[in-house]
Amino acid sequence: MNMKSISYILGWILRIEAIFMALPVVTSVIYEEPEGVAYLAVMVICLLLGQLLTHKKPKNPSFYAKEGFVTTALGWIAMSLFGCLPFILTGEIPSFVDALFETVSGFTTTGASILTDVEAMSHCSLLWRSFTHWIGGMGVLVFLLAVLPMVGGSNMHLMKAESPGPSVGKLVPKVRFTAQILYRLYIVLTVLEFVLLLLGKMPVFDALCISFGTAGTGGFGIKNDSIASYSPYLQWVVTIFMILFGVNFNVYFLVYIRKFRDAVRCEEMRWYLAIIAAAIALICVNAYDLALTLENNLRNSAFQVASIITTTGFATVNFDLWPEFSRTILILLMFCGACAGSTGGGIKVSRIVIAAKAMGAYIGSFLHPRAVRRIKFEDKDVETETLRAILVYFVAVVFIFTASVLLVSLDNMDQVTNITAVAATFNNIGPGLNAVGPTCNFSGFSGLSKYVMIFDMLAGRLEIFPLLMLFYPPLWKESLAEARRRKR
């Protein structure tokens, strides 16, 4: 285990987090809020610790998959621990577990909140909550790779560990340039939404926070009713951009290099859009409110489907009051998630499609045992290693989800609340049903349950295995053995 390289990268993560905290500091100056002092203090702490860890570049900077996983997991934990300190120092969220829950929910783009009155928070804290979505959406390590040449050819291990989806590839030969392209596309889409929201007469502060939340598919609202009080135009803009940010960013790269035909032929995107269209149609018919116009019903259905499948978590209506059929569709969309390579969470459409094709091929093998059946996805043969990885991922999801529901059930809440609370945090969605519905929050859970869901949020955002690597004893035994050998 190359601990010097790991600590070096962690130092840079803290330095970058300090730079990001300049935004709430500036916001506090604009709105003349004393809470900005807390952000400035944490900013200085992060800079000092970051400088301490990065003052000397490691002689052997290269590392492999295990270091990439450990660095990613530790990086997100460190980022969350320091990111929650301003909430505690300002007194706006005095409890450590609550402040950590809120911050992890922000960075992992979950949007689950323990706050009972969002509008009572300062502008700088509201902006920091939303900005954590934007930081976590594309990933702080991807940002780090975009601005700083870190570890040569081993950069790919960092990107694979942080990026969502069954596989990650380079858009261009060098990983650094790939990271830069991803962030350029990310920024362009964010700015475009921001401008369109301003054209709809949304206040600048609101437009900035909503754009950050939509881009990262996070869902932290700055109003107690989330998005419900905004105009139909603004709701449609947010709906469209939630769907856009749920698309694999490779598609946008293909558009960027003018390979429009390849972009349109993306199989995962076509399945993703088909699922959205079918869900909207079914919910619009099933949850149709005669007291509202067709446009209103269609808008509410489209907004909530886009919000849940992309794991954003914004709300325009209390969908917990919808018929059971519509609520069940939303629960299924919670697990489905968006496309691989997007800012959305969940299992991902690509995994579900590949798993369905594998099941079909397996059933077909009973009819023709000797036939060689190849599973194709995106016009390419799916490798056996990819199928194995997807299977292991599904098994890990089942185990973690089951264990989490059991632990959360110790709080004696109803089953729908427990199951959807875990589903909402594990899949990085935000709201669930019943006691954690769109008009409620997660403050009623015990400290133990909150720590369980903090783990779930991190595991869901990091695709499980980087976080599990920290709890894998052979890794640390091997690291200790290596350290002893070096001393000799």
C-alpha cells in the first residue's frame, strides 16, 4: 500500500475543499451574515492540513487499484468530515451526527435532509449545501485529475473508483484530458440551466442553488416546499435538465466531436428515455387529478419521474399521496437509477439491461444447450468479467440493503418508512415514503440509524466496493506486512 501517495492526494482534496469553501464565504459577505466566519475558519484549517500533507511530493507516486479504492473512500470521508464542521460551528446544525448526515447527503448527491425548516438557514449555508451536490456530482477526484497531473498512468484507478457505473473508459488517450472534458461539459450544462432559470425570472441565488442541485442530481431545496412554489416554466426547465444530467456523459462527448449518429444509437440512453416515457404515461393516467389541467398532471408526473429515476429528489407535489400503483413505480425507479457515467445514482440502467439479457440467454440455453450465446450491449460483446462484476454488485446490494433495513428497523418505524429510507439513501435519491416522504425529513431516526444511512449514502455513491475495501482485513494485513519489510 503506497500510503505516501494516498496521504498526498488526501492533502490535495483538503486544499481543493478549502478553495470551494470560498464560495459560501463570499456569499456571507454579500448578505452580511456572521456565519461566514465559520466557513473561513474551516477553510484555513483545510488549507493548513492540506499544505502539511502535500509539502513533499512522493518519490514513487504510482499506485494500483487497491490504492485507488482506498484513496477514494478516505477522500470522501475526509471531505465530509471537514465539510460538516461549518454547520456545527454556526450552530445551525449543532449535532455532529446530524451535520455529518446533511453533509454526506450533499456530497453523495442524495438530498436526504434532517432539517425541519430549510428556509431558516443562512444564505451561505444554503449555498454550501447545494454546492456540495455540484462537487460530488462529477466527483472531487475527477476535478483533481482535471487540474493537477497526479500519478501518471495510474490515474485511471482513481477515476474508476469514483465514477458511477459498471465500467469507465477514457474519452481521449490521457486521463487528465478526459477529466477536463467531463468537467467542461458539466460546467456548460450547469451554466445553461442557470441562464434558462434566470430567463424564467427566478432570483439569482435560487437559480444558482437549484442549478447546483440539478447538475449533481442532488435535490437539496432552499425552500420548505422544494420546487412546488416556482412557476410551471421553471419546473419544466428543472425536469428537462434532471433528465439531461442522468444521461451518460459519453453521449455528450460524442455530440461534442460531432458523432451525432453514434450518440443517438447509444443503447443505454434509449432504454433510459423509454423507461422515463413509460413511467410518466402510467403515473399520469393512474394519479390523474380531475381538479387539475392535463398540463399540470403531465408536469407533476414528468417532474417526479425525472426526479426519482435520476436520483435528484426535488419535489413539486406530495407523491406520497398518489395511488399505490404510482408509488410502486417510483420505488422501482429508485432502484433503477440513471445511466452509467452520469451524475445520477441507483443501480444504473446499463446493469439492469445487461442482467436482463443475461437472464434471457440463460433461459435460452435450456432449449439449445450447445448453442453459443453472446450477450451484446452497445453493439459490443459483454465480457465474462463484466457479467461477473455485475452479479457480484447485485449480491452486494442485496446484502447491504437487507442489513441496513434490519438495523434501521430498531427504531420501530413502519416497514414502508424503513425500506424506502434505506432505498432513498443507498440509491442517493433523498425522499422516500411515509415518515420520510417529500414533505418530511430524516430527523426522527436515531443516531445509529443515521450512521447506517451515512454508510449507505457513501456506499451508493462510490459503487459499494471502494468503501467496503476499508473493512477488508487482508488489505490492512498486507499493508502492515509491506511496512515491516520496508523497515528491515
